[in-house]
Amino acid sequence: MKITLTNEQVNSLVETEVAKRVGDYQESYRRELEKLQAQLNEMQATVSALMGAEIKVVKKKKTTNEEFVAMFENGMTNAQIAKETGYNPSYISLKRKNLFKKD
């Protein structure tokens, strides 16, 4: 039995098969991407939790103005003071400005 197909029929069959395979690949890649996104979200949540725990551990007792002045006079940077005290570096900068402003 011999089957004869026209060019249009062959092209149609090829296009259908290509579209099916592309769809299969897209679905496979989409599923893999969803898995990777879920893993990334989990890792980001873990990092956030660890950073939150680290910040809580670093947070110390209330620092007095005299202690701030001593740290400033010892040449510590705002970042170093922030790391040691647990305060935000921008707060340290404002504190430095307010403590040393001229009346």
C-alpha cells in the first residue's frame, strides 16, 4: 500500500510535530523553573531568618551618649559602631552629628 502526500500535507504534519515537541519542552522547562524558584524562595527565607536572628543576637543594651562619644573619639567608623551596638548606621551618623554639633 502506497500513501502519497502533498507538500502542504507534509508541511502540516511537520509543523504539528514541531509544535507538539516545543510545547513539551516548554512544559518541562516551566516545571523545572518552578522547582528552582521554590528552592530559591526557601533559601531566601532561611537567609532572612538567619539575618534576623543575627541582628537580635547583636542587639545590646542601650548605649549612652558618653559611650558613643568614646567610640567616636577612638576613631571607630559608623559601620563599626553599628555592628558593635546593633544600631542602624544611619542612626549612628545622626548621633555623631548631634553630639558634635556646635551650639
